[in-house]
Amino acid sequence: MEIKVFGPGCSRCTETENIVRAAIQETGLPARVEKITDLKAMMAHGILSTPAVVIDQRILCAGRVPSRTEVCGWITESARQAEKK
């Protein structure tokens, strides 16, 4: 599973990255997290507001800090979807 956290490095973006990493630990599912701060890369992915979370190329959150519970749900659902493929 590939998770990307988009943001320029502000406190909300850092908080989002920390929440994503905590959710990965909580679920125990394998995932790779990449923090993207480059504005051109954000635009290329269609990210218009930050922080944003993308899991397996699906934008699941943009412009707000998600809760750990939300992120755990996204990770679990993405793992289920991957198993079906």
C-alpha cells in the first residue's frame, strides 16, 4: 500500500503525517508513507488544498486534518480492495 501525505510542511501537514504513521502502526498493515512538499507534484496529483492524504492513488482527504480513526478505516478498506484484485 502506498500512502502519500501532501503539504508544504506546516503544522497541520506534519500532524497529518503523524496521524497516518500512527494509524499504520495501529492497523499493523504494511504501507509505505511518502511526504510530498513540492507544489508542482501536488498540482500534478490534483491536490488543491492541504493537507491531503492519497492512498493507492485515491485522494481521500484534502484541506483538513483527518482523525486517526478515519485513516485506520481508509487503510483497512484499501487493504481489502487490494486483496480483491
